[in-house]
Amino acid sequence: MKKLHLALIAFTLTCLSSFGQQSTPYSWLAGTWTGDGFGGTSEEIWSEPSEDGTMMGVYRHHKGDGNLNFYEFMVMDSTGLKLKHFTPEIVSWETKEDFVHFELIEFTENKIILKGLVFELKSDNELEIKLDLKNGDKQWTEVFTMTRLN
């Protein structure tokens, strides 16, 4: 009986220690990242995956002169990445119901490949983000070089 009781305690502790931590093909993205992009400073913070594998993230961009440019609220799941942009005054760029959706193409061991956006883990603490952009007839890829802070 005593052995059964100890086994149940060990099992319960194991379950509790992993509660809320879900391993997903993109869980390596969790943490705080900082780097360049758009001629200024970029910051991203990603949560650990929830039980359903969803991760939430926030992004903040400062212009080269240090002034705040915009924010993003992001959700990553098995369908891809959804995000909304906000001004420094927290006014949404998109309408109430709208958001930007980068559809999933593929998750690999060190890449998140979405339509128009790629996250690539270069090392444990280095991340490269490639964002395809278009403005009228002009098309380009913005490359962000990010470093993990934690």
C-alpha cells in the first residue's frame, strides 16, 4: 500500500510539472527576442505553448530615432500566424473583425514556414525572420536578425 501511495504521488508530481507545457514543432520560438528590422529596433515576446499548442506573442518596433512606431498582437497555432497591428496609442490598423493571416506551409525542426513569412532558428539564441512585403509595384523581403534575451 505504501509503494502504491508513493507511486501515485510521483505520478501526480510528474503530471503537475508538465501541466500547461505543450511541445509543438514551433515551441523553440518561446522567449524574448530583440534585433533589427525596418531601420530600427524590433522586440518579440512569445509565450510557451498552451495545452492546445497555441502560442501568443507581442511585437514592438522603435524607429531608428528611438520613437515607438507600432505594436502587434500575434497568435501562432497549427494553421499559421494571425496578427493585428496597433499604433502607439493602441488603435488597431485593421478593422475590428480583420487580422493578418500568414497561412502555414510547413513546420520543421528549426523553421516555421508560412506564406510570406519565415522564422528560422539559426542557433539556440539566434533567429532570422524573413517577411515578404509589397507596396504598389514594389516587392521586397525584410530580414530581421534577432537574439534571444532569456
